Amino acid sequence: AQSVTQLGSHVSVSEGALVLLRCNYSSSVPPYLFWYVQYPNQGLQLLLKYTSAATLVKGINGFEAEFKKSETSFHLTKPSAHMSDAAEYFCAGGGNKLTFGTGTQLKVEL
Amino acid sequence: ETGVTQTPRHLVMGMTNKKSLKCEQHLGHNAMYWYKQSAKKPLELMFVYNFKEQTENNSVPSRFSPECPNSSHLFLHLHTLQPEDSALYLCASSQDRGGTYEQYFGPGTRLTVT
């Protein structure tokens, strides 16, 4: 069965610090991987996607993610957190049927 | 209008009411989805439509009835709901033929069943 696992349901960082949100996928997940962000009372917004063209993927708002097949990981990073990054982040993978992780709530503190 | 739109944004209904949620995508996609998002639970896929045909029903109770009249519109008809059906209902669309399957989401309908 396909699975996408996000380690840590809550992550807290200081403003200006590195953001690292972890995502691992099962090897049965087809090689399309995505990160989405959700702000309160809104839908999910696509941050970035991996489609095998390049292992390092750059997205919106300064986020990027690196696909590591050997580790079955697709972690999301941002060099410097901003208060506006506080939101819930979802990793997803699959083809015509996406499997979503359970989400990571990112808190950014002053 | 651009992207995926959903109406209404908020809905309060009694358990004996009948209401419908509407979703419209302006992206030219061929697939549309309904998801349920409850507090402290993973995103639940409810229904999938491809070229107006239902291709997935994830054991959703019959009190939820989807309708897809064309590739751009998707409805979710609701009747005799239960309080546990209160949640954020999200619609999404994607291009599944020759695309990379990323789904684009609407803003959701916040449903409260009283």
C-alpha cells in the first residue's frame, strides 16, 4: 500500500531560523511528490512538485525540497523562516490518486 | 474567476435538511475530487471523477451524493447528515492525461451540522 509519512505533527522555529519539515514515502508511491501549504480556513496551495526532472525542486515563498531515492525522502526546507510561513504543510505522493501525509503544523516564533 | 471555486464558503444545516455544495474549476482539467478534512484527522478522499465518470468512492455513506454534470462542475448533495459530518469539504481538480497529477484545491466549504 502507498504511504506518505510526515515526521512531527508540530514544528516550532524562531523567525530567521532554518525550516525543515520531514516527509518519507513508501517505495510503492509513484515518483510524483508534492508539498502543499494550508492557511487557516483555506484550501491547500501547491508549494512545489517533484516530477523526476531534477532532484532539488524550488517552490514558491523561498521553499525547496530534495528528492532522495536512497532514503525515500522528500524533506521541505527554507533557509530563513518568516512569520507568514506559519501554517500547516502537507506532503503528498502518487499518480492519479494522491496519498497525503497527516500534516505538520509550523509555528514561527519571534 | 480563476482556479477552483467553491460555494458556499460556510454552511450550517440541521440533520433533516438537504443542501448542496458546488465546485467549479476553470483550469481545463479532466479530473475532480471531493475531500473531507476534519480536525485532527488526515485528509480523507471521498470521490473521484474522471471525464464526468465516477472512478472512486471511498466507502462514503449514502447521505453524501456526488454529481458531475461536466468536467468543470462538481456537486456534493447532502441529506440527513450527522453531527460528525461537520468538517471542511475541499474540492480539487487535476489533469490526469499527460499531466503530472498535481491537484489544485478550492478554498473549501466549512460545514456545521447541528
